[in-house]
Amino acid sequence: MERILFGDNQFFAVNHISDEKSRAQAIKFKDDAAIMKVLDDARAAGINTFMCTTHDRIANVCDIIRDNPEKYEGFKIYPCMPYAHKYANAVTELGIVGTLKEYVPGNFFGSLFKGGMAVISKDFISIMELLIDAEMKMFKGIDTPVIFLQNVITDLLLGLGMKDFLIAFAHHIEKKYNAEAGFITMNLPQLLPVLEEGGIKNPIICASINKVNFRMSGGKELYEQILSEGRARVIAMQVLGGGAIPAREALEYVSKLPNVESILFGASSKQNIQNTVETINHYDSQKIMVS
């Protein structure tokens, strides 16, 4: 994985600091051209991996990348699924049955009704695989070497003790897409041993890592201990602690941690992208000089 990954929160009005900024971002990125301009700015700054949800508008981004293969040669996307709001909205509009009809292929849906709850109970993993395949259709022809399970599902399965589904996700991603599975979580200390017990060694885990314990279940000290052991390929997200930490201070902290393979951030301006990349590179070079 590359050291710096670019995220998509800013494109879809996700802002941990203020609702006002969220509304401004929603207006700014109402057109696909505005999204592509920022992605091009990120590429110009040396970032070649875009980590994004399976929001419907990402399909348009994928169309543009496919239509311009020379321009986007070497550009990678890390899909993160499911996009929970999509399914929540569908359930509100269509109901549970309507949502299944919308997103689960017809043959399976027909057999589900024939078998009733017995089929549902028996074939949850099959349903999960079908939903993954439905979400991945938009990325056909795009380089997707790592495919992530969103934290809303990772942590739900973790909390319910449904460990087999986490392992099944990894196996399906590897077998069907010749890719590695990644897991987004707010609970790195609990997730890591579960994946290891399931036979996934040195897993890819994206977790909140910052100086102020923002969304870090178990606390910063435990995270630092786990990082020192080098048991996972860790991507640090939410490094600004929801806006509680000045950018330079936040990036210095996370850049100097051991075994953080990548840093994920989002930005909506060329200047902020360049500043972030330069700051990470600065602290990385210091780390190399010390070692």
C-alpha cells in the first residue's frame, strides 16, 4: 500500500467539525467535474490511491477513469462497502422486501421465498457475497487491490460475535476479486485477534489513530502497544481527532508511530492536499534520518 491515501468524505458532505462545512461541501461537489478536479490535484501531489465508499456517484467517477485509461494509468481505488446510507434509504423507501429485490439478484431472491426463514438463516454468507458482487459492479475494469468492509458492519459483526462473516468476507474478496480484504474499525484491539484466530495473518486494518482517543476503543496506549508489535498493516484514519488537533501536530504524532503503513485523509482544496502531503513526507524523512 502507498504511504498516503486519499479519502472521499469531503465529496459527500461528511465533516466531523461542522454542519455548515458539510453543507458547503455538498454544494461545492454537486457536479462530478468538481470531484475529478480534486482527485487530479491529489494525483499531482503524488497520491495514486483513492479510498472511497460505494456511494452511487462513485460509479460516475469510475466511468470517467475507464474512459481515460492513459490519464489514470496506475491509479488505484480501494472500495469500502457497504455504503450504509444507501441501504437505509432503500429500506425507508422500498421496505425490507423491496430492498432485497433491488440489490439481491432475482434467482436467489426467488429461492429465498421458497425456503423462507430457513434459507435466510442458512445462507447469510451467500447473501453477503451477492451484495458484495452487486457493490463491486461499478468498479469493473478498475484496479482495486484492496477491498474494505466498512466499520459499521465490521464492528457490528464483532460485537455480535459473528466472526465467521468477517473471515468469509476476506475469503470471498480473495477468491472472486484476486484482492486483499481490508477492515475498517473503531476497535483495533478487539478486531485484530479475531482475524488472527480466523487465519488472517498480518491483516489490513484501517482504524482511528490520533492523540486524543477520538473513536479509539480501548484507548491510545493500547493502540500504541499493538502498533509496536507489528502484527497488522495499519491505515491511520481520523488523525485530526474530529478537528480537535491542529493538522501539523496531528500528522507529526501519527507519522512517528511504528508500523503505521498508510495515512488516510480527505481534503477539498489543492493547497490543503499539498500541505498534508508535504507535512507527512517531512516527518517521514525525519524518521528515516533518526533510524
